Amino acid sequence: MTRSTDFDSDIRRVAHLMADAARAVILPYFRNAALTADNKLDGGYDPVTEADRDAERAMRDILARERPGDGILGEEYGASQGTSGLTWVLDPIDGTRGFVSGTPTWGVLIAVSDGQGPFFGIIDQPYIGERFEGAPDGAVFAGPHGMGPMQTRAPKPLSEAVVFTTFPEVGSAADQAGFHAVAAQARLTRYGMDCYAYALLAAGQVDLVIEAGLNSYDIQAPIAVVQAAGGVVTDWQGGPAHDGGRAIAAANAEIHAEALAILKEY
């Protein structure tokens, strides 16, 4: 697929069908006192709920009907091979810890990837009613106050930057040290934002998102959205980040280079 001029608009149509379906499935569970969560992690806490499972099944059902030749990689139900060369990468609720806590920072992540990585993505926040889309033909948002194009922030020094991550612990001890080395030089650091941090980066509200310990389904949709809005997403060595692990998302090449110079030491 030629990323700049040969974008298949059917991908956008189907992705929005999937995001709409996931919203409808998930919202009745949110802030519901009857919600229960299972723990997927030995020695820690990684919750999964019926909302996660039901939403992924709903999205997979749409793909089976609308694009049966495409592959799927989902957090809850794993990988299924396709014949088209395209893979839909799904995280039905990114930020389940936030979801079970009642905070509106979780989201539905939908990406489409080819051999080079993700080229289309949606970050959808159902409770607020915001949707952030990145595609080869640009980045757009839609929400309660209307819709329009997205553009990341203009360059500024790290000393004036706003930096986000999800957890204060940020992975391993080395990961934590790398993040805090950057954060110590920034103006403001915020935590606990999950995928919503990347949406705010694409919307021009913040400068950096730095994370570690990611899975591919955590980062592929954010990559597509941020890059379509003019940002840069790599791993901590400047290489591709779409397989997960460590990632830095930056509003522009200048602040990416400044932060990356610090992270490369870790």
C-alpha cells in the first residue's frame, strides 16, 4: 500500500463501525457497581473485565463480516492470520486499571498495520465522546465541541515541556531512571493517562509521552495518530516502536532529539 495517495477509505469506514460498536458494548459497564475484574498478572495487578472481552468480540465480528481477508491481533483473543497483508491491532480497553477506577482516561485502540508498521489508527474515549484518528491523509478529532484537524505542538526546549507517562514505576529500574532523567528537566510531568496521553499529544496539548513495557497493541494506534498529526514515535534508541517495549512519542523532531539523547543512555 502506498501510504500517501493510495489509502483505502474502506479501512476508515470499518474502523469507525468498530469504534462505534465498542462504545456501545463498553459504556454500560463503566462506573457500574456490579463490574468485576479478573487479574491476569501473577505477583501484580493487570485487570481484565467482561467489557474488554465483549468489546473485542464485537470488533472481531465486524471484521469477519466486512474484511474477512485481513489479519487480527487483539489483546484478549490473540492473533488470527489473514491473506491481505493487513493486520488490525486491537486493544478493546487500553487502561483497564483506570476503567475499573472510574477515570475517563482509558480508550479503545484500533490500528491497521502492514509490513512497515501501523498507518491508520483510532484512539476512542467513549465516555467523553472523543475520537482521535490518524491516517495517511491526515489527523482529525471529533468530540462534544465539534471536529477538526489535529496538529502537534511547535518546537520548544525540554525545559518548557509537558511530559506524560502512565505509571510512576515505568517498567524496570533502568526504564524508571531513563524516564526520570528526562522528566527532571521538563516543566511539568503528569501520570496515569494511559492512551489518552497520546491523544493529547496529537491534539497539541503536550510535548512528550515516554513509556516502557508496552505490548504492540498498546502502541500501534497511538503511533498512527501521533505521526499523522506531525509527531514522532520511536523506541528509546530511535528505531521502530510498533512491536512494543520502550517508546517515546514527541510533538516534533526537535524535542524528540533532545529527549532521545537522554534516553539512549539507559
